[in-house]
Amino acid sequence: MSYEISIPIAIAVVAFFIADDESLIAKLAMHKSVHIEDKTSIRDRLAQLGKDSEEAYENFRLAQMSFVALGQVIVSALFLFQFLTFAAFILLSSLSAVGVILGMEKNLSNRCAVRMNDIEREFPALIEMLTLAVGAGESPVSALHMISTRATGFLSLEFARAIEDIEKGISFSSALDSLSRRVNSTEIRRFVDSLIISISRGTPMVETLTHSVNESRNQERVRLLTAAGKSEVSMMIPVVFLILPISILFALFPSITNLNLFGG
């Protein structure tokens, strides 16, 4: 495309958006972007991060569409000023849009995974604190409230949200069930189920909590051993592919040099 064509097209596009005084195009794009069907569980992942409102979902979709639009503007500018061919323009436009969408969703998944790991690391210590408080005569609600105000971390924030639900009139069992659904952790789900069963059947809660503490400690030990095994394998990579070949070269170099001298 020559400059005689590309420059008028660029001017016409800019004039078209300037003529849109009421921003109807932008409003339509925003409306369509926030009402995209949630096929990749964006809402569930945002809820795991504590952002379970509809506004958080809309903001995420708007951020996606904004970065996609920015990428399209850059690629279109490169095409209009003859830095790209038409085939490269189509390819880069598609790749930039798909890359932005998948990249932001991957980043969201990584944030959820990091938060989940932090919660599961915090879980044994907080449950042990809960066991000690209940064993000392505190009620489960007051023990949760004490932990939520004195502890730090993601799980203590979830405990604080559960206390807020209870203060709004929701039952203790329902608040715990909502907590486990938000966190979406198998270990915490198992703990909440055992605690709800203990409350409904009237069994001693201290025994249930003690069993949960032992189980969580065992799970933490398994995670540490798994992480240690992976680290050991990772440490072998530079040894096998870097240090060992260099050591072999240092050992063989004098012999190879002497053989070359004798051969000469």
C-alpha cells in the first residue's frame, strides 16, 4: 500500500472517531466486552483472589479489550505506513489479539496458583491456633474472629470475610461452606466438611480440630518433600550439562595436547 493511499485512510479513521462525539462506538465496544460469555471461568478465578463482584469481572474484560485495541492500533499503524505486508498485518493482528487474551488469563491463573500455595502453607499454623483457642474454652466464632484480627495472610482475610458473613446473620456452617468454595482448596474443603459434621452431630470439636492439624501437617510434609525432590532434579541440570563437561575437558585437554605434539 502506497503512502498516497495509506495516509488518507489513517486520516479518515482518525476523523471518524473524532466525529463520534457521544462515543457510541466506544460504549458499544465496552458493552460487548463486559458481556462476553465466561467460558474460561474468569469469575471463579477472580473469586479466588477475593474479587467476586461483577464490577471486578467487567474491569478485567475491559482491561483485556483495551490491550487488544492498543495492539490493533499499533499493528494497523505499521501496516498503513508500509512496515508490514497485508499477510503479515492479518497474521500479527490475530496473534496479538489472541496473545493478549491468553496472556492475561494465564497471568490470572498464575496469581490464583500463588495465592493457593500461600493459603495452604498458612493453613496448618492457623488451624493449630484455632485448636488451641477452642481447647482453651473459646467458641469457634470467637476463635475465628481472634485469628482473623491477629494473624496475617490470605487465609486470615478469608476468616475475616467469614466473620463478616456471620455478623450479617448467616449461620456458622454456611459461612464456612462459602469460605471453602471461595478458596477452592481440597484440603480446606475437607477441613470445613469435618468441622460442619462435628457441629451437626455434637462431637467434640477439639478432637476434630486436632485430627485436622495432624492431617494438615502431614500434607505440608508431603509438599515439602515433593518440592525438595523437584529442586534436587533442577540442581542436577547445571551439574550434568555445565560442570561435568567442563571437568572432562580439563581432564582430557593435556592428553589431547600431548597427542597432538607427538603426532606433529
